[in-house]
Amino acid sequence: MKRFVTALFWLALWEGVSLLFSQPLLLPSPLSVSARLCALVQTAAFWESVARSSWRVLRGFTLGAASGVLLAVPAHASPPVRALLYPAVATVKAIPVASFVILALVWLPSRALSTFIAFLMTLPPVYLGTLEGIGRADAQLLELARVYGVPLRRQVAAIYLPAALPSFRTAVALSLGLCWKAGIAAEVIGLPRGTLGERLYNAKVYFLTADLFAWTVVVILLSVCFERAALGVLDGLARRVGA
């Protein structure tokens, strides 16, 4: 109920500001944006753009998350490896997305931009979150496991995984939001055909403000839905391992 009231408040505020401006070109009303969204949903091009952008962004996220976990394991085990990776991770975190996109356009075709940018946005937080989580594993339990010769596979499942999951979950939540924002921004700059970024760019160029808002709503909804799905899977895994 609280969420409904909150959403209603912001929609009413949006409607009020739109009426105050009385300029749909500057700020369309929620009703006009909803009408355009309903019209877009009924076209095949809409679903093609959603599928194409979703596939590329989520592919980059998956590759970045897997790489972050795989790098965090040796970094935790070996301080020299951790020191070696630190400058690269810090650099990726610090460089603006726009700089990455422009550089990537020199190396990659535009259709690969969103995947590459999503990968870069995911790797540092997942790597750092996993590294922090592994470091929280109970040292006494680990020592006890070594004394009794518990296999490494069981140590991972019973000690390391419950310790790492909370930090990993936080990193995934952060990364998915960054992935969608940065991935679509990369598409707006690179303009690969038939993507959400191209639709946003065309709406801006032709002053289709209602379309611009409608496509933005689509990106927000996709980001929220995929984040909830990913966190739901992780929460289910956490319950199984007792994290």
C-alpha cells in the first residue's frame, strides 16, 4: 500500500508539473507517455529492441560477474596477485563510461559496445565484493576443517559460500543497475541498429519527447525486473546454504 501511495504521489507531481509547463515537447504528461508506451508495446520492433539490448547487457553482466568471482579467488589466496590486480580494478572504476565507450569504438564494432561496457561495469564491484566476502570466512572453522581433513569442495560450500554471498548479493544489485545505465548509454553513443539506445537517440533527434520518456520507462522496468530476478535467485541460494 505504501508503495502504491508513493507511486501515486510522484505521478501526481509529474502531472502537476506537466500542466504547469503546458509544453508537451518539454515535459509530456504521464497519460501521454503511457499511451505511447502502450502503442510501442504492440509493435514487433519494440520487442526486437528489448530482446537485442537485454541480451547484450546481460551477456556483459554475466561475463563480468564470472570474471570477478574467478579473479577474486586467487586474489584472496595470494597477496601478490591481489596487488597486481589492484591498479587495473581501480582504473576501471575511475575512468568515466563515456571515455570507455569512445575508446571501445576504436577497437570494437558498435553492436559489441553494450556488452563490453556492461562487462567493465560489473567486474570491479563483483570482484571487490567477492574478495571482501571470502575474507569474512570464519578462520576458526577453516582451521578446524583443515585439521579434520574436510575436502575443499565442502569447505567452499559450508564456509566460504555463506560468508561471500551477502557481499556478492550487494555487488550484483549495484552492478545490474550500472550495467543498464552504462550499456544503454553506450548504445546511444554507438547507435547499433535496432537497440533501445538507438530508439532513445531517434526520439531525441526528432523531438519525440513522449517516446523518449516511454523508452526510458522501458529501460527502468527492465533494470528493476532483472535485478529482482537475480536477487531472488541469490536469496534462494542463501537460504539453502544458511547464509
